[in-house]
Amino acid sequence: MTTADELRARHCTPQTQALPEARVAALLALLDGWQREGKAIVRTFSFPYYAATLGFVNRIAPMIHEQDHHPELTVTYNRCTVRYWTHSVDGGQGGLSENDFICAARIDALYREAL
């Protein structure tokens, strides 16, 4: 059984196969507030004002760059929605890999630190 701490300690690696549904469910259960939307996992983070929202984006950007696993970000006045999936798995069909969960767990930790 993997813990959220163990997930955060891992680093993204090249992935070619999407995770089986049972593994997706187990990893999703370790995350705070993330939901499955089709082939992606998604979470919306809330902030009191726009500068705080942008501060969060700037806080997660170095980790995203370091892991070389980039989410889709939607930024509004007081929210940032993060959507992760791995484009390259399953012959380019896309799906969820462990990398999505590693980065989601790391983003959760950065969000908690920012509060």
C-alpha cells in the first residue's frame, strides 16, 4: 500500500501504459479533493484574491518544471483548477499514470504550505 508521503517522495519517470482502474482508485483515495474526470484527475484550489491565486501558480511552477510533467491550469480571480493526465500513455491515447498522482500529491503539499 502506498501512502501520500511515499507518493510525494517519488519522481516522475517516462510512462508508456495507463494505470489499471484499481490502481487509479487506490491512488486517488490518497489525494485531498481530487476527482476523476474522464482520463484526467482534477482539483480546484480556492484563494481569497487574484494575487494569491497567481502566487500559488508561481509556487507550483518549479515543481512542475522539475518533474517535467505539466498540467492544464485554469486560472481565474480566486481559483486555480489543475487537470492532470499523461498524454503519452497507451500509444498516445492518453490516460492516467503514476506521474499524475505524484504531481497531484506534491501540489497538495504546496497548497497546504501556502495556507
